[in-house]
Amino acid sequence: MIYIINYGVGNLNSISNIIKKVGGESEIISDVSLLKQAKKIILPGVGAFDHAMKKLAEHGWTEELTDTVVNRKIPTLGICLGMQMLCKKSEEGVLPGLGWIDAEVKKFNFPEGTNLKVPHMGWNQVHVKKENPLIKNPEEEHRFYFVHSYHVVCKNEADILGTTNYGIEFTSSVSHDNIYGAQFHPEKSHRFGMELLKNFIDIPC
Amino acid sequence: MNHRVIARLDIKGPNLVKGIHLEGLRVMGKPEEFASYYNEAGADELLYMDVVASLYDRNSLKDIITRTAKEIFIPLTVGGGLRSIEDITEVLRYGADKVSLNTAAIKNPEIIRQASEAFGSSTIVIAIEAIKQNDGKYLCYTDNGREYTGIDAFEWAEKAQDLGAGELIVTSVDKEGTGEGFDIELTRKISDAVRIPVIAHGGPGKLEHFEEIIREGNADAVTVASMIHYDYVSKNKSQGEFKGEGNVTFINSGKEFGKINKAEIMDIKKYLSEKGIDCRYINE
């Protein structure tokens, strides 16, 4: 059973729909006390960084989540803004992030004259940088659906799971112990997304 | 950068329809069926456009979105007749990932700012329906190219971006449904004027048109409707089950359009890949 954290941001049904499609079970939870029995967690996120961090705090998630994820080491996947929230801070806002991954979030900043559009939107490749349980067969092409204007910059190279090229080679996926992050949307990435989520379901808890 | 091929499905009541110049709608079949097929067939996104939204009640659209969202695992954009923040909230709740606005944004541009602040810029797509005038100008129209606004398409594109739009879908009403190819001038001028992605809509009839609009029109993404719908219908004829929601003579006749070649989505992507344009094409 995967708990999808509902802190009042975004459409969570698409995540539960795809988990069901690949044979997993999930529940969208709004009750913080349920974290005590959590086996696996997905932290979704859309919109602005500060808005999301504020909502998370308002609904009382922040401390309990940190205890569950960092101390009890429950496998956790942050998606899109949810991955950025795992970091220490973001150029998009002033509030601190969860700080579970030693990283910062920066805005795409392309020199004048490059015709790269922001947001980075569409299906792009993820190049796997280390052995990991989420994306197997690193030699194959893995394409996921991205929508974002900010990207994660890791302090420790060891935390980089995958990178993607968009003007620069940026970190599109992270992992650190039991904590995983995907800048792209696996729930919108058809068969590549299904594979990734199936692999997340299969991580032993 | 990778280029998206977006399947566009125009909806009238419970049916998928297709017209020419956004008019003369012919019934093609059930939108959910086409959507599921395109989801498996390699579409990068789906776009549902409720083409007569203001005239009919919204219950069938709600049902269509809800059913579709359970079956497809690619992004879904919904547009047509969304008038308010409440309408947008509702459609997102049914399972859309993005919404597309035209008339509401022209009437009240502030809705772009409000919506992008509430739901994030990348959720808000502004649809521009342009018609080329005799003096060479492109002006915006609403209500499927029927209502004149007098607003310059290029100025409006920049304004929509500045107000917070995350993407623009640019329709050439002149080319729509004709198979003559996209309007390259219109798309390029808008794409060059803004920093947000531009989706070209209206006109493709053969594979070359997609390469043309990406290379010469600087489109970030393309939509396709007639070519893939005709292909699907020709392979999966399901006549006789359509009721009074538009002209059903076409689908029951088995006729085809001369200028529009049939194609699978993967035919388009294979063609683009072979021409050196990056897209999600997997050779299996």
C-alpha cells in the first residue's frame, strides 16, 4: 500500500489510477496520523514552491513526514515539485525545503539567443547515472513527460540518479537511501512511467 | 528539444467530430475509444476540445473526461466553453491536467493571471484562433472562428504570455481541416515572439507538413486530428450507433478526403525521427 500525501495541492487521482493500472494499491491520505503505519509514500506537487511548503506545514505534515522518511526510512518518492521539496531551498521561494537531500533548486536560465522555451515541457530522455531500483536497463532509452521551470542541483554527485539534457545537463532524478525524486511525471509517462512505478512498488519495505 | 505530437479530439455532445475551418462537423465516433487508442499508439498528449460547449449542457463532457482519465496515462488538456475559475477547477477535478482558454481570456484577460496563480502556469494553455485578413494581418476570433474580435494575434500572444499563460495553441482557421498544411507564417511569428511553447494546429494532410511546421514554423509541438481519425475509422468501422449530434452521413458512407492522407501517430513520429527531429519514437 502506497500512501499519496494530500496536502491540498494538485490532482492526485492520476497517480492512484496508474498505480492501480500496474497492479499496486494506493490511498490518498489527508490524515497525518496514518503516517505511523506507512509502508511507502509518494509526495506529489504542482505549482509554486512556497505555496506547497506552506500547505504542507498548514496541514501538519512537515515534522511527521520527516520522522517517517528520515528516521524510520520509509521508501518515499517525490514527484515534480515534490522532488524539489526534498531539497534545502529553491530560487522560486524564500521558505526552506524539507532538506532531506543536500541540494538546491535553480531556475532554468538560458543565455540570450538560445531559443529554448521555459517551461521545459514534453518528453525527454533520462540518462541513468547509477544503479538504482527505479529505472533499470540504463542502456535503453527512457523517455518521460516533463513540465517545469526550475531544476535540482545536487551537492553530492552520489545523489544523482539520472540526468536530462535541456540546454544544460540537469538532474532529473535523485536518490539518497530510501528517498527518491523524479522531476518528470511518471503518472503521465505511459509505459516508462508504469515501469518506474511498478519498480517503486517492488522496492522491499 | 523533443517535439510533441498531440492528438486533438473535437467533441460535440457525446461524439468525436471533425469539421473543416472548424465548421461542418461530421461525427467520427466515441471520443474515449479514440483516446484510448491514441494513448497506446504513441500520442504524447491528448487535447479534448468541446466545440459547441456554450450551446449544450456539460454533463457529457464531464463523463467523457472522467472515463478517459482512468484509461490514459499521458497528459490530457481540456478546452471549450470554460468561462470561470470554477469551470477550470471542475475540469481539473474530473481529471484534466491542463485547460485551454480562448473566449473567456479574450473577454477578461485577467482570468489568465488568476488561473495561472491558482493552478500554475503550465496548467493554463491559451488557444488563439487566427484568420488572415486581406491586408496580411492575423486577427483573433472566438467561438470556433465565428466571432470577430479585432485583436491582433501577435500582440495577444505576447500579452497572454505576460499574464502567465504556460503554452499557446495556435489555430489557423483558414487551414483547419483542409489538408493543405499548417500556416507557417502565423506559427513562426508567434513562436519567435514568445518564450513559452507554441503548439501548431490546423491543416496537416501529409507527413511533410509536420517537418515543415517544426523546421520553418518553429513549432514546439503539433496537433493532428483528421489524419489519425480517418486512419482509425478506416480500421475500426463502427457505423450505425450514432445519434442526432451532428452529421453522421460521413462515417456511414466510408468516404475519404482527397487531400488528407491517413496516418498512425507512429507514422508521423517515424517520419520526424528519420528527418532528424527529436521526438518520442521508439523503434520496436
